[in-house]
Amino acid sequence: MPLNMLNDGVTANRLVLNYGDIDEVGEKKQLGALKDITNYEPELREKIAYLFRLGYNKIVLTTDHGFVLTGLLDEADKEPRPNGNVQKLEERYVLTEEPLKASSLIEKAGRYFNSNYQYYAKTDKPFKTTGRYGYSHGGFTPQECIIPAYELNIETNNMALGVMISNKKELKAVTGNYFTVKLLAEGCESDLFCNERKVKLLLYAGTKRVSGNQIYSMKPGETVHVEFEMTKGIDKVVLVDMETSVQIDSCSIIKSASRDLDDLL
């Protein structure tokens, strides 16, 4: 999903988040893209902290190839078209059916886009193609070949009392106009380290939060039953820690197609 669609109601065990296309920004805005790029780091830092707050404890940050911002390139800043029978010419590569004679480019034999040979520049300069652009896509240069990957982890000594939604099966087949969320705290009363935890139940209709201001204090072995009205659109309940807002548990809420037996009496 797009990174800007991330919200408190997201409860997936794993997420793949897409954060725009820096190439597209560079192509459309040219040097004006610098302002956007400057904002990327603080925005990503904010989203990473947000993901940790949602309860995710490992984040892998990666990207595709980068580019070198050079200012608007003129023709002298580009690799010339190689001599020979060129089948296809792109910024990053040249394709031919026959090998080029006396070429200073990197040659790779093999079928690719109906061609027999691929050629790449040894510099960060793009080949001469139509259009002006303010960045270069070179051949076998670090920004093209090395893909960064950062793994971020949060380590905590989680001594908090475990609390869970204990009636998930019932919540996936709700009949009538009301439903009950049952909370169960783990452990026993003799557990001195986890003697209490304050939690909230958040109800969502899609990505919109419709309820969640009530706080419940849970003690080891305790159960709490909370009744809600089945208003239109409610499809998820999320249990969060009151102090940290970290998600503890969640469950889909599905209205059953069966008629409520209470309505028949």
C-alpha cells in the first residue's frame, strides 16, 4: 500500500509500503525536485517511528537504483551514440544484433529485447537520447548497481501484562445490532511484575476510527466484556496500550447474514 495511506487501523502482520518514485519526480520537476528530496529524510524518519508505535519491531528500508543530480545536462555531458548498426538506444544501454567494432563500452552477449549484444557506458554519463534532464543514469556505476537495504529493529524488555481479545470467532459472525468484545488478561494475581495494564479498544469503519476513548484497567487473570452498537461500516476492533498506543491485538468484525434469533422471539 502507499506509505501515505498508513493509519492507526492497519493491523497486517506484514506490510509492503511503497514511497513514491524519485525518478518520476526528477523527470517532471528537474532541479525543482531538490525541494522534494530534502523532505524525504524527515518524512521517512517520522513514518518509521510511526510503524514502531503501531507495534512492528522490524523495518527493512530499501530502494531501487539512484541517480546523480548534475544540473541540466547538455549534449557534451552525454555519451555519444556508438558507431555501428544500433538496434536500440536508451539512456542506460545500447542493443545491437552484431558486435560493435572498436567499442570502448562494456559488452555483454546474450538475448535481450530481441537483440544479441548489450552495451553499457563505463561512466556515469547517459547516452545521447531525446530530451533534457538534470540527472544522469550511467552504466555500471555504484548508483545503478548497488541497492541499499537498511534493517531497523526496536528492542524492548516487554514486561507489560499480556492482554488479548478472547472471542474473535464470535466477532466474525455478529448477529443483531449489538456485539461484545471480550478481553482476557494473562497471568495470575501473584505476578508481581505485570500487575496491571491500561488499554483502549478502537473501532474502525474502513480506515476511519469511530470509537475509542474509553480506558480499561486490566489485572492478571481478569476478564472484561465491552458491549458496542453495530453501527454502519464497523469492520475492525483494535486493542492498544493506553500509554504507548502500540497495537496489542486486533480482530475483524463481520456482520452475519443469519437472522438474529432474538428478533424472532
